[in-house]
Amino acid sequence: MRTADKTTDAWTHYWRSGHLATCFTGKGTEHDFDARDFWTAFFKGFEDNAVLLDICTGNGAVALLAAETALAEGRKWFVHGADAADIRPHASLRNVPPALRNVRFWPGVEMEKLPFEDGAIDGISGQYALEYTDTARSIPELARVLRVGGRLGLLLHAADGRIVESSRATSQDLKRLFEELHILRAAQAAFSRLYPSAGVSAEREDLKKKHKAVLEDFEARLGELSAWAASDTASEIVEFVAQRLTELYANRDRYHREDIFNFLANLESELRHYRERMKAISHAALTETDVKGIAEAFADHGLLMEQPGHLRNSTGGDFVGWTLYGRRPHGETS
């Protein structure tokens, strides 16, 4: 599977799991931070019957803010959310916010080839979105569909921002889980001894010794994982894995063999998808020079661009992303 396909598959898995905002990156932090005020201010400027497009929308967190702002302002907007992942927000979310019913979603749509006519869109939003695309192709495409007088608002991953910093740390934790601690492999081996397949006997002395050694190895690794999870340096994912495996092992007599191995397989799949998402975030991160280059590329396609700005988390002042605004002035075409 190509890297791009693996990344799209990882995000499809995440959105189909029923999340609205993006994933956790550390203890007590989420990717959405203080973006609500940022996006509400952007959307308020649109008039009745505006057509809005949120790119790389996921399950529609930003598109939802557009729909809610329309209701609050007493306006009617046509809100669209497009994503390369195979999203199904209305079916995937556990509790669908009423305003989200007003959003039309476009799953499996690449930002480099949008299904809209030239000049069809009044406003384009993207939260941690554009940087995941092939900008040499997506920027001209976004400029093509943006109407004269239309506006563009982007929030972009910053290479030295809090989110990327947390994602890199989590990636390192996942690497340690898989490649150093080998905790899932040890768990599989231990439960295979506790619940052998039909026809496998554990009565021979040599098998009993091996059985004991495998269990002791898993218990030692689980102890190391629990100590790591209790430390100040552990990410939330480490705490999650430690808790789930500890509970499973402590209550193993309550479960059937099939349930245990299904749990372990699902946990490994979830962690591997998570790791792919963290890698994608780090890869997508932009320096100030990168963002200025993006602004110049939009300008080359007829947009008037403002200087890049910073979005910070008001609770701690953490730098969480670059902001970038632009508009297509009257008299310009793509």
C-alpha cells in the first residue's frame, strides 16, 4: 500500500470511529484548542445564500461551526465538507449535532480535483487540511473554485507548534511500544499459553516451563509499561494501552478466548492507525518559510493574501498553528 493510501486509510478508520474533532496529542490536550472563536469570526462575514466549502473536513468539526454560525446569525448558507477519506459523519458520529444535518459531505474527494464549477464557492475553510495535500495541484484547484469576492481561511500545522510537538512525542512512544517493549507481541504469546488452541497440550514439563517463562516475560513487560504510564513523560496513548492490558490480564478469567484475541487484534490495529496519523501530522508540519510560500502560490493564482499569523491556546499560550487569510478581489479570475 502506498504511503498516501495508508494515511488516507488511517484517517478513514479514525473518522469512522465516531470522532468529531481530531485526536488527542497529550495529557489534557486536543487538536481543536481555541479554534471555535477563530472560525466563528471568519464565517460571520458571509451573506445570505453563501456557498461554503470546508476542505479535509473529517467528520465536519469546522463545517459544523459554519452551520451553527449561520443559525446564530439568522442566515442561510450552503455548507459543504469534502475529504479524501471515506467519511460518513451522519452515520459515524454517536450523537449528530442538529446543525450538522445542514452540511453536505463529499467523501473520497481529493482536494486536487474538486467536484465544483469554476467560481462556485464563496468561502473556503481548512483546519489542518491544505498541508496534507499536494499543494502544487490543490492550490490552483482551490483558486479555481473560489468566486470573485470570495474568501479563504486556513489553519495550518506549525513545525514548532504544540500539536506537532505532541504528535512527534506520541510517535516516539508508539515506536517504543512496538519496537522496543514489544508489549502486544508479548501479550499475544502470554494469552496463547493461557488459552491454547484446541488439541494443544500443556501437560509436558518442557511446555510448562516455557509457559511459565512466557507469562513471566509478559508480566515483566506489563510492569515496565505501567511504570512508564505513571511517569510525567508518558503520553495519553501509553496510559491507555497500560490500562487496557492491565485490566484484560487481571480479569482474563471473565473472557472467552475468542474475545481476548479479537481485543488484542483490534488494539494493535488501532495503535497502528494512530501511529500513521501521528506520522502524517509531523510530515505535514510547516515552517514560516513554507507558509509564506503557500501564500505566494495563492497570490500567483489571483488571490490577495494577508501575512501569516499565529493561533495560540489562550489557556497556556501554546502556539497551535499558522493562520492564513486570502480573498479573490473583484476583476480577478483564476
